[in-house]
Amino acid sequence: MLRGLMMLCLGTMVMAAGQVQAATPLDGVWLFDKAPSYPGVTMVQLTGQGGKSRGVVTTAWYGAMEMRNLVVKDGKATFELRNLNDKAHATRQWTAALDGKDLKLVGDIWYAHAEQTGRRGTARDAKARTFKPASLPPLGTLAPDGQARTPPMGWSSWNKFAETIDDKTVRAMADALVATGLRDAGYVYVNIDDGWQGARGPDGALRPNAKFPDMKALADYVHARGLKLGVYSAPGPRTCAGYEGSYGHVRQDARTFAAWGVDYLKYDLCSGEWFYDDADKVQRAYYEMGAALRATGRPIVYSLCEYGRFEVGAWGREVGGHLWRTTGDITDDYPTMARIGFDKNGKPEHAGPGGWNDPDMLEIGNGGMSHDAYVTHMTLWAMSAAPLMMGHDLRQTRPEVLKLLTNREVIAVDQDALGVQGRAARREGATEVWKKPLADGSVALALFNRGDAPATIAVSAADAGLASLEGVRDVWAGADLSASTTSFVVPPQGAVLLKARGR
């Protein structure tokens, strides 16, 4: 169907001297030579067939997009395009109108307003710009490979640097992980998020852009410091920042990553939302890369980033995933962090050794929240057995931030070998008590105050699923408390983390 739509005009137009001759003023091939990066319209094709108009908009991000509810009248086409990135506006209105000899295209999609002017083209032009769709393999099942027995820990570039990341900064982050002691606390992944990709060579192999002159040398630099390197890609033609995705080159990209020495891949749906719009296609798209990574023979941790759609935790392991995002992007503010961590942290039964619910990266150190809110952030992620991926400039880690991030007892709760994701034992107003069984037989208890005033929270053996309490430890303070200490004042937006023993 898609291939037919992309070529529809070629069978209904009459050629004269190499130029497409339109049956109506709008019919034909229209070329857009100076397309903005998003959505990157390169061509419009319109035709009247059997008294009904049909059309296709070809974009760099989404390939060929069929015009919906198309109406052509008085030299103007009005139509809708599917807009899956913005669920609140599943379609958006567009117009294409004659402007002298040109075609003026105007519309909105996702975050962008597009206005482009195109010229008439030929059938040869249309053939050259026609989007070539890629097919997906049948869905398979990949066996566990023994990686990610505990939630991955490290650093990722996006929250602080976005697409401005470069080789020099990545090397500096690797050095800072070592110098600050963060590596020795368990943070070993150095992950380059979006923004490293360049163009594909004549052989189809993906090259990094000028900011990353030698990815193999960068991987060697990171490995020499006892760390691991991660990169980012997407199953669609474009990444979220508009760089080259893996669409149509999945196996080739997996081999490229392995040859560079990559240890971690984050695979972000982005423009793939347009192509992979139901559970079956999304699962097959992620299975395709999972199988390709396994085929390289190199152990690569596989991070699925499709925002928690189609209950990804239920099938993430089967497509080769070791962690899977449960939400949209985190931002450095308490309401967003709390909404994600408390309410969108995935089903606990999906998490365990080898596969983890991922509520997104840590914002600790970026400065948008209070100290108490950051305590909640770290506590909540540790109780959730969440991956701990820092996102600040490690060179500017303040002492109080370093203390939060390197508390060995808190990290131990997150990294506990039992691999249980904690959950709320009870909720009362703005307060919550969470429990997380640990491998040594003790139980982690977290007391959260989501309100704007201090709150006194009492805990009992029942909160921990125990008959009686025999010992309580304040994990953040590293201090043993009397078993009779069961009431705690928790600051607004703050948390207390305990380790309880009993029978």
C-alpha cells in the first residue's frame, strides 16, 4: 500500500519533454530543495484518479505520508497528516496552494510549524526522491544473555548537554568518573546520547559527525579507565534531535557499534513512531535490533526507549532488552520527577535480574530541585531498582551532590541481588511508605513526604511484612537506631530510607 501511494502519480500523469504535465493545476510532482530539518518535506505528489484526489507528502523523518481527508479546490489542497508523536493531536491540518508557478506548503506536526515552497519536478525526480520502505523481520524470542544482573549505573549526556555533546566532553566525563570516585561507587557506563551521528558513507555504514573524529579511539579511552561506552540510535530514519537513525541499516549499525567497542545501546523510538504504530510492529522493530546486537557476538546492554507503550515490561526481555523506559522524558523539577517515580515506574513484576523498568535518568546535580527533593529522587530510584544514570556535568559535582550519589548503602538498595522492585505498602494523604525485600533477609523501607509541609510518619513491622522489628538502620545516615524508633519527621518533598530487620 505504502509503495503504491509513493508511486501513484507516475501512472496517472502524461509526460511531455521530460516534464510532468498535470491534469489539474495541482497535479504532479513538487520538489522542495531547501527543506528544514523537521519534518524535512522533500516532495509532494498529487493526482486525480477516478474523480478522487490522492496525495503523498515525502519527508526525511517519516518517509511517505498519505494525505488524509484530501480536498482539492480552486488551486488549493487541504488535507491532514497523521501525527503520532503528539497523541493529543493525532492528525494535523495542512494546505498546499499554488503560488505563481510554485507550490506553497503549510502545516503543523509535533512541535513544528512548517512553511515550504516547492517547484515542479519530473518523473525522474520523483523516482530519485521516493522513500524506500524497509521491512521488519518476524517476531522472535531471544534468551537471556546474563547481562545487567543488577540495574546499570553510569552517566548519560542528554540531560545536561543535549545534542551539543562532543568527544572532548565525553573524555572529560570519563576522567571525572574516576577522579570523583563515582566509578568506584559503581557508575561505569559513559553514554553518548543523541547528537553524535554523521552521514552514511557509500557503503551505507554510519559515520560519526565532526564532533566525534574517531569512535574506536574514544571507546579505547573510556575502556582504559575501567569504564564502558554507550551510544544512542533509533529505529526510524531520524533520531529525536534529527540525526541519522538506523532505519534500513539495523544489522549494519549493530556491526558498526560492535566494531567500535560499544558496550551499551539506547534505542529511541522517535521518528519510528510513524512507521511502528502498533504493538506488533514496535515489538518487531526492537527485536530486529536486539537480534542484530546478539549476532555481533559482543555483549552490549540494550536499552529500549519507547516510553512505556504497549506494556513494554511484559515483552522487553524477549526482544533482547535489559532495561526499558516506562515513561516520557524526565525534567529537572519535582512535579515531573515525582509523577514519573511514584506513578509511572512500571509494574514491579516485570523487573528483576537481567531486565529493569527504567523511569529515565537522574537529574541530581543539575540544580532544578531542592536538596530534599533530590534525596527523594535518589531514594525513589533505589527503591524501584531503577537504572542509575547521572545526567549532570560531572566536573561540577558539588560535595553535597557527590555525597548523595555515592552513598554506598543507598546504592546497595538499588543494586540488591534479589532484584525486587519496591512498591508502596501504604499511602495516606501526601505521605507514602514503600517496602523492598533485600537478599540478606532485611527489608528496605522508604518514607516519602510529597506534601509542602513537614510530616511525621510512623512505621511498623507490618509495613515491612514482618511480625516484629528487631533492628532499624537509617540508611542515609549510616546509623543503627533502636528498634523502638518508629516515628520520623520527613521534610517537605523529602524522604527517609530505612533498613529493617525482624521476624
